[in-house]
Amino acid sequence: MKLKQQLTIAFIISVLSLIGFSFMAFTISANEYLKFDEDVISLVQGWESPLLTDIMKFFTYIGSTASLIVLSLVILFFLYRVLKHRLELVLFTAVMVGSPLLNLMVKLFFQRARPDLHRLIDIGGYSFLVDMP
């Protein structure tokens, strides 16, 4: 597949993702998102087990800043030294820098408090979905 086709497909997927997120964020009213949170948490609680909790805590650890830095350095080394993919290095670096910035901007824009229902771990900061009066 040519680079232009790949970029076009990536752009279309990005635009569709943005439209989907925007639709979800702006159509959920304050009462509906509370109901949505309760429904999802109730569903997940039905699957809860000590093994699944340990697995999810492991994934939370993998998503921590320290783990992502180490993993990113390993991937950068692999891309540069082993595969010799220089363009992918630039893309990977842009994604690793841009993702947290985009995440922060969206959270600051919506400023929605995290649900207080049945937390397994305490975490600060905002959640995603919009909090409309």
C-alpha cells in the first residue's frame, strides 16, 4: 500500500474517531452519564474476581509513567538499532509526547469528576465525559 493511501486511511479513521468521541461527549447529559457509569460499574462488578482484579492492577501498573518511559525507550532502541526505521521513530515519539498532551487538554476542557462508585484504587484528576448541567 502506498504512503498516500496509508495516510488517507489514517486520516479518515482519526476524523471518524473524533466525530464519535465528540458525539458521545456532547450528547450525554449529567443524569444520563451517572446512569451510564452505574450501569457499566454494575456490569463489571458482576465479573469481579481476585484474579481479574490482579490482572487489571497489572495493566494499571503497565500504564504508569515510569513503566511507559522504560517501555518507550526499549521500543525506540528496537526501532533505531534493530529495524533501522527512522520515520517510525519520529511517529512513535510524536505519539508518546502528543497523547498525554491531548489527554490533558480534553480533561481540562470537560473537567468531569471521576465516578465515586466502587473504586478499587484511588486516582486523582478528571474523567473524560462532559458534565453538563
